[in-house]
Amino acid sequence: MAPLTHNMSSETGDPSQAELDWLARCIRGGFGLVITAATQVLSGGRCWLGQPALVTPFQQNAFSTLAKTANENNALVLVQLHHGGLRAASDLNDGAAPVGPSEVQPGGRYDLGVTELKDKDIYELIEAFVRSAQRAYDAGLHGVELHAAHNFLLCNFLNPTLNKRTDQWGGSVKSRSRFLIEIIRGIRARLPRQFLVGVRLSPESYANIVGIKLDNQLAVTRLLANEEIDYVHFSMGDTFKSAKDKPNSDLLTELSKAVPEHIPLMVAGNIHDGIDAEIALEGGADLVAIGSAALGNPDWVKRINNSTPLVCPPYTKHWMIVQGFTSQGLDYLMSHPSLIEPVDVE
Ligand SMILES: Cc1cc2nc3c(=O)[nH]c(=O)nc-3n(C[C@H](O)[C@H](O)[C@H](O)COP(=O)(O)O)c2cc1C
């Protein structure tokens, strides 16, 4: 199951019983590997009011209930570790400007500008990611996914248009990847090898984000392949689309040709049913992650295996409440186009 923000945690990131129940429902619904929502590793970089965090013993304890359910159901749970970077919301971060690899003056897209992280801030952030991974391990979870996609902090560092640094954290692809790689090495130095570490990347620019280029992301992937990671996860938007930079080729083919054999390739985006999943697997993916289809079908895997029809989006509000979404969760889901029926039809 793909990581899916549901906005159901408290304002300080404490997971709610509703979200734990929903994730448990997905585990029992047959997903072999469940990746949780983007989760804060320290109090900054928050993007959503109800975003979960993994920084306190209480939060660790909440996540441990998922580990228990997963073990009872022969599934794996990974927590997705995240910092919002350029996309952090200042009203959720004590009015502070977002932080990123390089300074941006106030105005335009960033009212408050972007504050450039200092060397010591980067080391603190690396430690924060590693500490949350340690908490995930202590909670009994099976691993972490580092969120380096979607224009969030780790993605900002990889992006040469945003990362204009000339120190050890910028310049070459190797230096731009250093932040991410130091987190991986930090986790590996502290936790046993069987603890899983995956990395989520955007393969190319999407929406109005600039600077994420396929060749760069493939170069990053080759560097990651030299580290002890367990999979690379490309957030495709649409798994079956053409590559922007190589219009005569499809993106999945480009990725599967380029990702080294020993690194499992996971893809997400527009994989709704079993046939889509099979096509993606035949097209070179090793693992497929289900996003929107899982929101309305927490038992997606069981339905596919039993040939039970899936419920298709847009989902009715009533259906989502039955799945366990709170009104706060539902409000967030409604901000995504065509996910929820605006008015429930009887
Ligand atoms: C409601 C919602 C919440 C999401 N939250 C996250 C998230 O926390 N982390 C992340 O990396 N991607 C997130 N995504 C992206 C999904 O993981 C997935 O890549 C995307 O939905 C495309 O897959 P799909 O077509 O199967 O929905 C979210 C998507 C949706 C619709």
C-alpha cells in the first residue's frame, strides 16, 4: 500500500485511534507491505494539520500497535519519514518560513521566502531522521521509507534548480544526494541490517514543479544502489505514461532499464486493479504500490484474490466514514480532485 496522508493525527502528531484502526484494516485486508503516511521526524517541516509524527515515546507506542497487527497478519509496516522543506506550511510551523537547500527571497510562490539550512541544521536533521528510524525499530516496525519525492526537503536537495549550494551538500549529483545518503548510512550504522530502508523519489517534474529531471534521478538511483537500501520507490503519478524527457519511451521502461538489478523497483500511480498491477509488473516493476484504490478498498488484495469487484472513486462520504475516516480525514481527502463524491447520492 502506497503512503497515504489522511490528516487524522492530532496537531502535535499523535496518531489517532481512527488512523491506527484504518491502517490495521488495510493490514488485515491483505496488503503485504503497508507504508504509512508522511510522518514528521522533528517538530519543524510540518505540512498538514493532522500529520503524524514519530518523535515521542507516546507516538512510538502508537506505532507499535501496528507492528503487532502486521506480525499477526504476516505483513510488513514501514513508516514514511518526512520533512516538508519548501512545502512546509508556515502556519503549522510557528509562522516560520520554510527551509530548503538555498535561500529564496520573499515574494511570488514563497510569501516568507525560503531559509537556507546551515551545515549544523543539516546534521541535526540527519540525526532527527535516524532517531525516528530508531523509534520505528523500537516500536517493532519493519523499516522506514525516506520521502525524497514530491518537492519535499530531501527532494529539494536533489533538485539542481533549487539546490544552488557550493558546499558538500550541493554542486554535483553526489553532493546533492549526500543528505539522503548520510541518513541511510546513519540508520545502517545504528540498526540491524534486516530493518528495511526504502527511498521514494519523483522520477521527473510534475505539476508546476521545476528541475526534477529523469537523468538526474537515475544518477541518484545509481548512487543509492551502492548503499544498503532495500528498494527504490518511484512515485510515477501515472505508471504507464511516456517519459517527459524521452517522449518516445515510456517512463517505466526507462526506469526498469536503469535501476540496477539488485535494487527492487517499486512504482505507484494509476494502478487501480489487478490487471494494472500485472501490466506494471510485466513492464519491469518488482513491486507495485496502491494509492487511491486502497483508500476506498482497504481489503484491495483480498478483493483481487477473490475476484470481488472494487469500489471505484469518487467514493461517497458515507462509504469513507464506514471505512473509518473521521470528518478531519474526509475534509483532507476532499481536497484531492475526483477522490470523493462532493454530495452523497442516496
Ligand atoms: C489522499 C492522498 C494522500 C497521499 N499521501 C502521500 C504521502 O503521505 N506520502 C507520499 O509519498 N505520497 C502520498 N500520496 C501519493 C500516493 O502515495 C500515490 O503515489 C498517488 O496517489 C498515486 O497513486 P494512485 O494513482 O494509486 O493513487 C498521497 C496520495 C493521495 C491521493
